[in-house]
Amino acid sequence: MRFQRRAALAASILTACCATAHAQQVTGNAFNPAISLILNGHYASYSRNPADWALSGFMLDRDAGLPTEGLSLDETELAISANIDDKYYGFVAASIDQTGNDTSLNLEEGYIETLALPKGLKIKAGRFLSDVGYLNPIHSHAWDFDDAPLAYTAMLNGAYKDTGVQLKWVAPTKLFVELGTELMRGDAFPAAGAAHGGVGASTLFVHVGGDVGDTSSWRAGVSRLSADANERSSVFTLGTAAFTGNSDLTIADFIWKWAKNGNSRDRYYTVQAEYLHRKESGTLDVTTTAATNLGLYNGTQSGYYVQGVYQFRPRWRAGIRYDQLEASNDVAIVGPNPLSVTHDPSRVSVMSDFSNSEFSRLRLQFNRDHSSLQIDNQIVFQYLMSLGAHGAHRF
Amino acid sequence: MKALSFVIATAFVILAAPAHAAVEVLACEPEWAALATEIGGALVVAESATTPQQDPHYIQARPSLIAKMRRAALVICTGADLEVGWLPLLLRQAGNGAVQPGQPGNLNAADYVEMLDKPSSVDRSLGDVHPYGNPHIQTDPRNIGKVAAAVADRLAMLDGANAATYKQRYEDFAKRWQAAVERWTTAVAPLKGKQIVTHHKGWAYLENWVGLVEVGNLEPKPGLPPSAAHLAELLNQVKGKEVAVIVRSTYEDAKASEWLGTRTQIPYVVLPHTVGSVPGANDLFGMFDAMVKTLAEIKR
């Protein structure tokens, strides 16, 4: 049946069309995949020493911290994608990082995805950004602000990406409903050490969304990330700490976009908010110059951000974001530990950006960052440019 | 965790698909939805992903469109990279194997017409140029006739039980369309050779059909908004030229047209670029009736 359909399709194309049939030379590079390169650099200025930056009450990934002060390059990202055949799609994004004189190449994402499973099902396998939350699956160069919300920095180290498989289902309904689950290796924060023989984390998520008239569209979601951490290490001012136990995160996300007549080219508003709630329990192993202490740790932590972005004239946008975190930690350890709560971290950010075309963006951002006990005033100027294949207009 | 699993399981049960008799068609632009309705009549339910007020280049792969893509049996888009920013993403996110490129459920109108403005080289410094040629093919009524044949073919293939009806409805449409094209062609014949300025390079096929000569664009480069510097330059350029009209579509801001029009006394108009864009353009016939009527009223 399928073969007959294809044959019929081929035949009808031959009969119905011929205007564009040109004899073209057959060469191997006709099947070149879509290639795009993101160039990303910035200048950052902090009123306080960035080495002193910490989030009170949270044990961060060991690489967490503010972006490099002064002039620096962010990740230069090379992305290659194409349909592999009629059943699979493939995507690879590698980032070239330059820190000091060290250049490193990292695999941001590298996955395959099915195209032709029945009933709205789809499987993705490889290394990818988890679909939990709203912002998590979006590459950082497509964010509306230079930096991740504090809740994302604290609980997902910016974004959770790991190696694994994902099963997703889109319902055949008028309302957009998408359900999905992921099984992950459990190597990346908030998981660590690939517990359970290398299946150390799992997720579940539900997204619903739709339009309201021609002008507005929205999406809401609830996600759950259950991760096992095996010696997840963290650095703090007085030493290092390793956490072994489980980390269960729940995320509620909501986004609303408005544009006159739904034509977002000239003017639009976007309101976006996410709430993250995490419970961690296990043991903490703290090493300071003085001693090594081991003890039980139970923590309940939460955070949210609310942001609004307004494109007030073609190519020009302005945005404001508020971040707030809160932690309640029960740590049975003698001596210092990274989880002591001095205050509830918060931050206010404002930004404005200019996009000469869809492919370039310049952004100026100011943060009044109350993550540490002392307020830090931060100014960031950033460029984000893409060359090569046309980027996707994600919602 | 348990509560969430329960919600998911319940959702699976509640959302089990109801059976649809009609062929669900998702068109990227209103003209293709209108064409599917002409050919399919009551046998199809055709929806457009965009409205006449929305620039089809700048659409996001929003949730409602993913849901529509998931249910569609046939997707009709212009192609030629017009929807490059959002269609591939929708296709990937919807999990609908039947409408992937290469399948009978995926139809690109641009595959069935002769493309104009095919650039010999492409570079982003030239603006948002399309390597496969100008994608705004629907402004030449003869192209609509060509795509109609392809739509009829596909509907017959996807809904074999009603193949005879599609064939018969297509033949009827083709006859009426042919007669209308002849009428419109006669009506616009006096406009041959007239010079026009357009907002975006979106009217190449209309110009080719009528014989209009495009002498400038309000956009400095395709896809970039009109700038004061460019408009000032354009003002000098059109001075002393016999420009008949400044043309824009419904989704383009009127300011630049008005600016140039008031300074040059050149009339500025909205031409229907698709079905539903101006009063009276309720279907494809109405769209070209309105287009021809507006063009015929141009005095200079």
C-alpha cells in the first residue's frame, strides 16, 4: 500500500510538474546537512569580586559561577543537522570554549530522533537538553537574557543535559498536549556519578498550550526530574563538598505571548515564569583545610523567576526579570558546609537588545544581584550572531 | 511522582483520538487552505497556519500549530524556504510521519510552478534572500491553476474512496479558473509596462503576469524594515519617474508607504496577497477580483 502510494506520488509529480525539473549535476555535496555557527562574545563588569559569588543555601555544580569578567568569548557553537533518511533526523551541536589559553571542544548535543513513528510518538536518543521546564531545552544563545535564571543556575546548573533516551507523545487534539519521559545516564548536575549502572536520572513532563484568538498564544507545563547523585562535588569558599543521595525537582512553567494580529514582526509582548521546587536527601562529605566531616543532609529548596520582554519597535526589545530563591537545609555536620543559609538570594535584571536581522543581536544587560550577602551590580554587553542555516523560530 | 504518573495516564485515556471522516488539511498560508476547499469541498477541513495579517516569514512554531500539524493528513505550504524558520520545526515536533517531506501528505506549492528571481549567488549581506527563488508565487493566478492540479492529485491519493469526486471538482474548478484568468488578464492588459514600488519583494509573480516594472522597494534589503536613509534615497530615485503605485500587503506597516506616497503624490495601496486580506477577497476568485479591481483603478 505504502509502496503503491509512493509510486503514484512519483508518477503524479512527473505528470503534474515539470516547470522546475532541471538537469543538475549529481555530486556528493548535494546532500550537505544544514550547518550553522553561533558566534557569541561579551564584556562583563562586576562591582564585587566574581570569585566571591555564591548562592546562599545552595550547593552548586563545581563549574558554576559568573561569566568571566572583562572581555571574553562565550561558547562558539557549531550545529549540524539533517534528515538521515525518511525515518530519522540527526542533530549535533559542538561548542568551542576558550578560557585563558585553553581551548576545549564540548559536545553540547548529539542525538537522533525518529520522524515516522505512528500515533504521534517520537523517540530521541543520544545526548540532549532535557525537555523539562520551558527554558531548559532552549540553547543559551536563544535566551532572552545573557544568563540563566538563578533557579536554573542553582538547581540545573544552567540547563540539564545528559545522555539518554526520550519518548514523547503529542495528542491528536485541538489543544496542544504533549507528554514525555526520559531516562538519562545521570552524569550531569543535579545527577552525578551515573548511579544505578548508568541510568541515574529520569524525567516526566506534560506540556499543554494553545491560542487565544489571533493575538495570543500560551504554553504551560509541569515537569519532574528525579536524579541520583553519587559523589556530586561542589566548591565553596572554605573547601569542597560531595553529595550522595537523591535530588527530586519539580518545575511548573508558563509562557504567554501577545502580538497585534499575531504578527510578531513589529511588536510583541512575552511574559514567562517558572517555579522550581527541589528536595534533596542523602549524605554530605565536606573537606576543608582543617578537617573532613561526614553527615546527613536534608534540604527543601525552591525558586522562581518572572520575566517580561517587549519588542517595542521592529528589531528593538526590552526586558525585565525578577529572580528569587529560598532554601531550608537540615545539615547534621560539625564545622562549615556550603548549605548554610545567610539570606534568600534575589536578583533584578533589565536588558535591551537590537537585532539588525534575524541573524544578529546585540544586548546590554544590567543585574542587581543579591545572590551573595552583598549586592553585586553587574553590567553585561553581549553579541550573538548566527551564520549558515536559518535558525528555528521556537515558541 | 505518583500523582504526575496518574495525571499522565488519565490524559492518555481522555485524549484518545476521535475518528474524523473529513481529510484534515493544514495550509501554511490562507491561499492554499482556500484552494484545498475549492477542490475538496465538504470532504476536507482546511485550516491555515497563518492569517493575512501575519508575515509568513516570521511565525513561531507555537503549540497550537504543533497540535494542528499532529492531526493533519495533508500539509500544503508554499515551500522554497518561505516557511524555513518554523515549518521544519513543526514537522519535527508534531510526530506525524504522514506529512514529512517526501510523503504524499506533504505538498510544496513551489514545486509546481516556475520560480522567478532565482539568485545566482546568495549571501546574507543581501538580506533574507531565498536560494530557491522568490517564494511569493500566489500573486499570479496562473500559478494557482498549476498548484490546483497537484492538490487534486494528492487528495485523490490520500482519500482514494473519493478520488472521482476530487477529479470532478478539480475539472470544474479548472474550467471556472481558466475563464476567470482570461477575464483578469484582459482587465490588467492596459497596465503593461507601468512602474511600481513595492514594500517587500513580494510581488514578482504579479509583475511577471501583468507586465509591471518594479523600480524600487521600501525595504532596503529583503526582510529588513524600511529605514529613513533608504526611504530618502528611494525618494530621489523615483522623482521624475512615472511610478504608478506603491504596493504593500496587509501585514506590512503602512508608515513607509504613506511617507513616500505623500511626498511624491504616488498613490499607495494594499493589494490582496492572499485570501481574506481585503474585503471581498473571501475566496481565490474574490482575491483576484479585488486585486484586479484595485489595479484597474490606478490612474497614472
